[in-house]
Amino acid sequence: MWSEALILSAGCFVAAFCAGMAGFAFVLVAAGILLHFIPPTVTAPVLVLGSLFVQSLAMPTVWRDIAWPRMRLYVAAATLGVPVGLLILAFGPARAIVMGVGVLLIVYAGYALARMALRQAPSRFTAAPPADAAVGFASGILGGIGGYVGALPAMWADIQGMDKRDARALMQPFIVFMQAITTPGLFFGGFLTEEALLMTASAVPAMLAGTWLGVRAYKVIPAQGFRLVLLGLLLVSGVSLVI
């Protein structure tokens, strides 16, 4: 029990630092660490509750920058996608879909990092609402399959060439709203056990420290550095989905 709590705190600290700095990837980073040591039945609710807690802590840094009409479209489309993801999880090729998304993230992050190394400027455009809705819907599907709601919006933000404030103001609130929607489902599904709640509570100090350090890093990191972190986490996220 104590060894699991220490591993959990360490994994949540690293994940909270990444989420505090980049605005996403808590679930993917933490899962990549914790699932090697802690049973998925315990890890899943900890990841969702931890993500909700960490992203909510950092929300004040982006609140004024949120584009609410766009955010409502993302959340509505993603909410429609969650039941589809749950059905795929129960009856479909969930693992194949997750691996396919992982490969997509790896290819895109590798391509974008190569462009950065060659000093080629990223593209810049504003997506039409149907495209945003499609990304939101696909993110909802991934959320239903395994809570992976942040990776596709992060990639979509980079594809559009968003600056770090706009990118974070898209990813972070979206993750908060979607994890808030997911949490009651965990409760009614019987996943919020006493053990899971105690494990989450034990990691709160680590998540607070990691988030605080991550937000401080976000405030001082230059735009190019933020994009490098974003792409690096997309690459790590893709690898974690594939292996």
C-alpha cells in the first residue's frame, strides 16, 4: 500500500508538472507511469479525478482567454462522442483505435519537430466549426474508450498554429469540462471505491506541487519553447498509446 502510494505520488507529480506547463497530458503521462505498477481498476478513477483536480487548479491562468462559443461546440460534440467510445470499449476494436491514434500523434509530432529543426514556420489558419466539431467528437470517443480527451485538441491547436495562450485556453477548459462529465459515470459505475478515493487523496500534495511548478514554467517559457514542449508531449502521448 505504501509503495503504491509513493509511486502514485511520483507519477502524479510528473504528470501534474506536464499538465501545468502544457495544458494537457496528465492522463497520458500518469497512465504511462502508473499502469506498470498499479491495477487499472484503481488507476482509472485516480487519473480522471487527478486530471480534473490539476486542470481546475490551473484554470485561472486561461479563464479570460477562453473562446466560449468554440468551447461549447467542442464540449457538445465530445459529449455525443463519449457513448460511442463506451460502445467501442464494450464491443468494438478499442485497442486498435487507440493504437491508430497513437501512431497519428507520433507521425504528426515527428513531422512537426522535424519542421522546427529545419526552422520552417508552422501553418496558421482558423478552423471552421464543422472541423472543430469533428475533433471534439473524436476526442469524446477517445474519452469514452479510456479518458484520452486532450491529445487530439492539442494536436489540432498546433496544426492551426495557435499561440500558447490560445492553445492552452482551448485544451485546459475542454479537459476540465469533459472530466467533470466523466466523473459521475465513474461513480454510478462503481469505480469510485474507497481505495481509489484514498489513493487520489494521498497524491494531492504531489499534484499541487507539480501543478504549481508547471504553471510557473508556462509563464516564463517562450512561444517556441512552449511549442517544443507541446510536440514533445504529443510524441510521448502517442508512444504511450501504442505500447
